[in-house]
Amino acid sequence: MSSKGKLISVAIDFGTTFSGFAYSTLDDFKQNPAKVFTTTWNDGQGMITTKASTAVLFKPDGTLFECGYDAQIEYAALVERKAQADWLYFSRFKMLLFHQAGIPEKSLRLVYEPEAAALFCKHTSFSSEALSGKKGSIFTRGSKFMIIDLGGGTVDITSHEVNSDRRLDALAEPSGGPWGGVLVDARWQNLLEELFGADVVNELCNDFTDKLDLDRDIEVKKRAIKLSELEIARLKLPPCVMSIFTEKNENVPFMERLKGSKFEVKVEYRRGILEILNKFLLETYIDPVSNVTAHLQRELSRRELKDVKTLILVGGLSDSKIIRAELQARFPGYTLLMPEEAAVSVLKGAVIFGHSKAFIKSHKLPYSYGVCTNVPFDVNIHRKFLKIQQSDGRIMCSDVIHPLVRKGETIVVEETTRKKLFHSPRPGMRHIEVEIYKIPQDIEPGSVLYTIDCKRVCTLNLDVQNVQNDEKATVSVQMHFGGTRIEFTANEFGTENSVSCKPRWFP
């Protein structure tokens, strides 16, 4: 990403199913912030997209050979020649990415996807096709809206209010869940298994080339699916499907197998084409629709979101007419908007963010954060197996979380800092480990949480310099909230001696 003084901003969006990049120069941004450049990708079968499949292919020596659709095409060619041994092919690997691939930290910025989309929406127009409710600018002072990022793997949601300087204040902590396009893919898998049998589909999956061809045709059908249940959809099947089916079903014809099933008279097979009633394809969207709508109903019923009446759809899944139609039907009292180029709104918004990262004024924390401490043991409260005796004879409970901040707290970007003082467990300690944890729920006053129920963020190793053998060291633990990063610091109280940790991921 760009930072102050940089001439270009580049954004990389690693998605579960599709990934891409975009960029703009500082001059482009000054002339028109929405002037962001992307590239187009060809899947080899005529489908042109602004993102490519999340796939990479490495040579046997470990060097990168191809990525995206080209990785799929080249690996398919290797498989056809039976020459794929020692080559490494990976797809849908987003959730395995934990590092920044060698990008210098001073040149790297992380941006939360819905917030990037909000920034893009500020500088672009909305698609008339997806409009419902009242039209009007959403970036006037006092406007409130919700961004719903419908991605391949997850659905991410943020809610904002435009303040007096047209920056955004968070109305609630981010939310969402694993309800993206992969749930549609899973339903397609189930549909194929119902039609042909799990054993047939499993064997097909072992044939990389034919499975790739089928997946590509399914992707085209997903993008063009119509709303009428009575339409007939046509899916081209790889030749091997019926060969495998015949082998697994003792030469019983495919259409004979469907007799008496829910597919009878609703599915036909002719010359390599599967003709299927559109009703079954519409049902592949049941899971994302039900999960997203149920979550939105819960969110919109919250006190802090009662005045939000505008819902903005972004992300690749927002292109689905089915998703849009369901949301329009279930939220009739809301204005439903979708920007043009909704599928790349996050990507293009991230480029704009690189030039103007001050767009977001405040966040609501999605987690609570705390420090691992020892506290006096209370037999009526604490877990017995955490009971310890310190060198001074005191009976303590170990591994108790002392909260620094609570889930849902408002933090102002680059301004908010939380600081608390702690003492070393024993006198004369020359080395202190400060363990920082994050907790998915709010920490209610008086409640007790333990480290085994939380996730460790980092450990601050502080070598104490000015402490006597008979005194405990005093340590100041600080959290500073940057743009999209949190920095943790442990400081030996009264000195300049300190250590810091800034996680490489968005906590």
C-alpha cells in the first residue's frame, strides 16, 4: 500500500476463491480517486474476470511458476502428460496465509475489507439494477449505513455513521461468518452426489482436468442463474462422468437410476449435456441466504443500529441475482444499494485507502484484550488446578486474564491508547514475560476468564534493568491503536526501557 510521500498505491486482495490486484498513481488519485486500474484474467475457456482463481503452481525446485488461471491450466497440462510429480499446486489457500510475503512493513498497510468497500462507494456511483428504497447520497453528515461484503469464503459486515468531516465512525463492532460462495459450491457438490452418487463424484475429483472443466462450467452457471424455478439450466459434463457412472452402477442407465427420485422428469441427459430444472440450482443458495439474512436481522435489531436503513452490498457474491432478490424481499423497509463493479469494490477501495488512510475515524473493537496475571486464589471462584503457591507463601490463581479493553469499545484511530500498570509475580525478577490475549466475547465486570479459553496474540519479553532484589518490578502495558494495527508495549516503569509487538495480522 502507499504511504505518505509514495507515488503509487497497490492493493492485493487474497480471496478464498478469487484473488487480484489493483493500483493507481498519486496523480490519478488527485484527479479522480475512483480512477483505479485492474487487470482482466482469462480462464482459458472464454470467461473473463477481474480476479483470477486463488491458485499457485511451484516448480520442483520451489520457485513460483504460475498463478491464477494460468496455474490451473499449466497443472492440468502436467497431469495430462503424467508429469506433475514434484510440482506443487495449491488452491483456495487464503486461510493459510499468515505472513506478508516479504513486503517491507513500512510499505505495507492492512485494511478491513468492508471499510475499503465503503471508501470505494464514497467515490463511485451505484448500480441502478440493484437499487431499492429511497435514492440519495449516503455520504452526507449524519448518514448511517451498513456494508455487507459477500465474499467467496466469508461475509463481513460493518456499520458506519458519517461525521462532520465526512470521515466514518463505527456504529458497532465488525461481524459476519463463513457464509460466502463456498457454501454454494458445497451445495453443488451435494447436488452432483445426489444425481450420480458420491463414489462417482469422488472419482471425478481425482481427475484434475475434467474436474476443472466441470468447475468452470458451474462457475459460469452460478453467474448466469435465473430466478424462475421453471427455467431449464444446461450443464456440460466431462465425458468421463458417464463412463464412471456406468462402471459404478453395473451398466444401469443414468435416466433409469433417477426413476422414483425427486429428479424424475426434472432432469434429462442428452449428448453430454445435463438439463436440470432451475429449482435445484436455486436451492444451492439456501445456506448463504439463510445465514446472512438471520444474522442481518439480529444485527439490525440492536439498539445502536436501529437508525441504519441503508444496506450496501459488495463482493463477488453480491452479483448474484438470487442473493439480491432475497435481501430485497426480506428487508422491504431498507434501501438496498450496490456499487458498480461491486466484485472489486474492496480491491479498488484498498487502493484509495493507500492514498487517504484517514478516511476511518473510529473502530469498534471486535475482541476484548487482556494480560495474563496471577491473582489471590478464591476457592469459591477459581479453578482448582490453577492454584499455586508463590515463593512468599501467598496462594494464587495463575493464568487469569486482566482486561485491557473490552469488545465493542470505541477506539479513535491513531489517538486511542490504553495503559495499565502491573507488578512482577516475585521480587527481584530480572526477566518478565507479558502475555497478551484476545477474547471473542465481552469481559463483564466481576467475571473471570483464563488463558486456556483465549487466544494468545503475542508475548513481550522485557529484561528489567532497575529493580532491587527485595522489590517487585512495575511494568506499564500499553495498547496503541493505529490505522488497522494494534501495537502492544511493555515498559519498565520510570525508565525508557521497553519492548513492543505489532502483530502481522489484523487482530
